[in-house]
Amino acid sequence: MENLFNSPMMAKLQDFGQKLGSNKFLAALQSAMMGVMAAIMVGAISQIVCSVGSEQMLGLFKTGDAVYNLIYLPYQYTMNLLSLWVVALFAYNYAKNLKMKSPIMNAVDALICFLIVAGGLTVVENPAALGGMSTAIMMDYLGATGMFVGFIVVFFSVRLEKFCVDHNIRIKMPDVVPQFLQDSFSAILPLFISLVIILGVSVAVSTTTGGQYTIPSGFMALLSAPLSALTSVPGMFLIGIFATLLWCFGIHGTMIVVPIIMPLSIQAAVANATAYAAGGIDALQFYPVALFSALAMVGGTGNTLPLAIFGLRSKSKQISAVAKISLIPGWFGINEPLTFGMPIMYNPILCIPYVLNVPVIMILTWMGYKFGLLIPAFIPISALLPMGFGRYLGSLSWVNFIWDYIMIIPAALIYLPFFKVYEKQLIKQEAEAEALEAQEAV
């Protein structure tokens, strides 16, 4: 294994990763992802409390009732609006990297542009409102699903403003005007130009598709369309690998494939429920869609729980801090704190095991079904539950429950050597940063 990490291929991958990290756009993206950690953690805590207290576990309240909705509210305004916060921080950091005078204005402008693209308006009934109707923002693409479109909007918006600054395309104010007013007026023309272009593209997409698609929904459709035919065992392998590869480049791969997988999973569970009612466990059938669970069986997409476990004793301050806040959410399958905190995106060293462990666990899970160790699910379970609980409730099989924890072993074996290399690099970087701070202090 040591020869692998010292090989020319790994050297090139690490060099590629360092070049990505030094890129102003991607460095700003990484800063933005780290910046939303607080929002992600608060959302995760809200989601966990709702899951534990719901009828599936403690039965303190029912999903959708007043208490549940109140506790779930922080999740709605953090994770379900994640793209908004990422876009704002991303644009701010990217503008700073480009030496823009007022990065906060760039962040506001990018946020407006993104809302125009992804936050469509709809009119809904509201008896308490004047006229009985209210205008609402559609949130479908304001969460993680719209994040990649947000990246494009940030690049376009900030770059256009940089172009306007470089070519002095702005409303000029006298020097006696306070700086904040100068910055505000300077942003008018770039924002206006951005919105005209964005609205033009949005109208073009809607018109050419007969109103069927917007920019974000059309993007998702283009990515997901080829996957709908991949419903066989080999197809599940391809879908799993594809989803994790997308995550490595900042695209929410899970959300892209879930609309395809979810109906298939429900259909399989309903078919097996009918079979179970007629002939018991022996009548249950294996459907390939069951393998999709291997994508996130051990701590969320990419089976990242071993990274959190390893990180608890890490000498790297960054890894240790991320691991401590990621362990419990990871047990519930919420691994955004770890995915964004390590980070895994644009990090070749961790992307390799992140992608590799999915087909390995799929193979083991397929063998589990093949040899009768695992029972196909016949009860649809969609609630967020800790590892093993969902698979037990879906099949009423303790073997299915234990299987999730057994799979920690192969996932950990795949992650360990890559984790060690990455940890060593971070420890060295942190030591160099501390030495530099000490020199500057003197």
C-alpha cells in the first residue's frame, strides 16, 4: 500500500488536488463549505430530535403535527435553504480572492441572482392573507439539490462584476459620498446586467421546453435521465458510483438519483408486502434496487462513518474537530458535517475511498441477499433513523439490523490507508502554520 501512495499516479493526483486547492474559485468554495458548518450542525440536530421523537421511535409526537413542525423549523431554515447560505459565503470569499473592494455586495448580488434562478414564486391559498392568497417562494432547489447551479451563478455573477470594475462600468459618485453608498451605487449596473442575462436564459429554457423545465430542474433532468434505465444489479453499481463521483465535484449526487430510486424502492416493498401476506418470508423476492442502500449504509453517502471514528483520536486539529461533531449525525446517516468539514469534495485522497467503498459494500450486500442472509424489505420505511433501525423495521430481520454494523469493517479497511496519508499531510500543514504564527508573534 505504501508503494501505491508513493507511486507517480498518486503523486499526480495529490499535485492535482493541491492545484485545485490553490484555485481562487475552488478555494472560495472550500471556505464557503467550511463556513456553513454551524448551519449544517443545527439542522442535523433538529432532524435527529424529530426522528427520535417521532412515532417510529419514542412516539412523543407525530410527523407533521404542531410540535414536530416547530422542532423541524431549524432544519427548514438551515439544510433546506443550504444553497442560499453556500452561495452567499461562496460569492463573498470568491470576491475577496479576486481583490474586489466590497465582497459583501458581491455576496448580496449573487444571492439575488440565485433566487431568480432557483427560487420560483407561486401563489397559494392563505385565509389569513389579504384576498385569501399569498405569494410563496418554492424551496425545491434552495437546499442541497440546487447547490451546483448556485456554483455556476456565483462564478457568473462575481466574474461579471469583476469585468465591470476592470472596465469602469459603474455609476460613479463623488468622493465625499460615504464609501458604503459608493459601493451600493457601483453595484447597480453589474447587478442589472446579471439579472437581464439570467432572466433571458430562464425565459429561453422555459420557452423551449414548453414551460416544463426551469434552469435547475432542466439541469437535474439532464443528469438523471440516463440513469432511469439502470435498474439491474450492474445498473445499481453504476448509479452508486455515479452518485459518489458527482459528490466529489460538489454536485448532490444522492438527490439526483433518489427520484429514480425512490419509486422503485416503494414498488419493490409493496410487491413484497403482497408476497409476504400470501406466502410469508419464503415468498419474498430480491429486487436490485435494494442494493442502493449500500450507497449510504455506514454513516451517510460514501459510507463515511469510519472517517469520523478514526478522526476521534487524530492528532490533526481539523480532523479531530470535524470527527467530534460528525459522529452522532453520521450514525443517523447525516454526513454533511464530515463531507464538507474534512473536506471530501475536490480532495483526491479521500475521494478515491469515498467512491471505491460503495461498489465493495454493494457486492457484499448482494452476496448477503444471494445466500439468504438478508431479508428483502416488505415494509416501506422513509423516516430518518439510526444505522440498522430502518432496515430492521423494513424487514423485521435482526440480521438486516446487524448487517449495517458489520459493513463498518470493510468500509473502514478501505478508508484507513487513505485517511492516514491525509492525516499526515494535515498534521504537517498545521505544524507549519503554527510555526509561522510563532515567528510572526516574535
